[in-house]
Amino acid sequence: MNDPLDDITNKTLAHYAHNADAFFAGTIDHDVSQNIDALLNAIDAEPPFTILDLGCGPGRDLKSFAARGHHAIGLDGCEQFVHMARRFSGCEVWHQHLLHLRLPHETFDGIFANAVLFHVPSAALPKVLADLHAALKPGGVLFSSNPRGHNEEGWNGPRYGSYYDYDTWERYLTTAGFLPVDHYYRPTGLPRDQQPWLASVWRKC
């Protein structure tokens, strides 16, 4: 019998696979330098850093990390994105399902989870966060950016999502062993009701 959580994420991945080229064209020019800076500035180590770009998609941010001189590794559950990211960034990219991560222990200075963790069903989120915690070096940093909400969960068209407020997201992260460093809403400079993204920075205890 198929795991219903796997079914959920596989349907979401199938949507991205079917629309991979359009997704690349529609997001390649998005400026997330604020998020990249938020992760890098929070890392208390000597650069260059070893960075995991979780849910790297076609490789836009992966290429940015490499261009700044860091050792960047991508990971995505969509096989089409894995191939695209390898070509676009020139970086190593792993094909792994978020619900079945196989990450090396205490390897990464930082993990960049930009617009990805909200696709994880809430029932699977504690294990995913535990896997990320274990993969970070002591004191390592996790960055996440998710569309915010009031803790709704379900299908938004062909994609599944969980839309947390900050307090709920903080409970998940602190329970997983992370300490809050910072959070903010995007895009900057707009009224809160026009800032759909919640970005947050966390340190491994």
C-alpha cells in the first residue's frame, strides 16, 4: 500500500516536472539576495561555506552560492530540476525525496530552504527537520522561506502546501532543536498584508 504522505508529495513533484521549463523561465529573474544574505551572514565560521540548497529547483540560487565562492550542493525531488540545475549551475546536485532524505551527518555550514518546506505535509515535517538538524555542523544555520498563512494545510491546485504563521513555525523548529536567529516578511517595504512570504533563520543548538 502506498504511503499517503508519499502520494501527496509525488503529486506535487509531478506538477513541477510537467512544468519544469515554464517554472525555470518564470523564476530565473527572481531576486532572493536578501534571503541568501540572511543565511550567509548568520553563519559563524570561516568561508568558504558548505551549503545545501534544499529544493534547489533549476539551480538559480545554487549558482549564486557558487558564484560567491562557496561549496554549494543542490538537492531536489524533481528529476527534471536535478538535470537542469546541474547544467545551469555546474554544481553537484542530488536527487532525493524530501520525505526520505539521505544526508551526511554534520556536514553543512548552512542549509538554504527557499520556498520548499511548505510543501512538506505537517505530519512529516518533524522528521524532515530532524534530518536537516543532523546534517548541519554544530552551530550551523538553516534558512527557510515559506508562504505564510494561518496554519491552513491542503491542496492549492495541483500543489500541496502548509501555510504557517510565525508562532507555529517557531514551535516546529524549536522542537527540532533549533534556536531562532531572525525572521522577516517579504517583499520588503510593503504593508504586511502585501507580504506573503515569511523568512526565518535558525541555528542548530
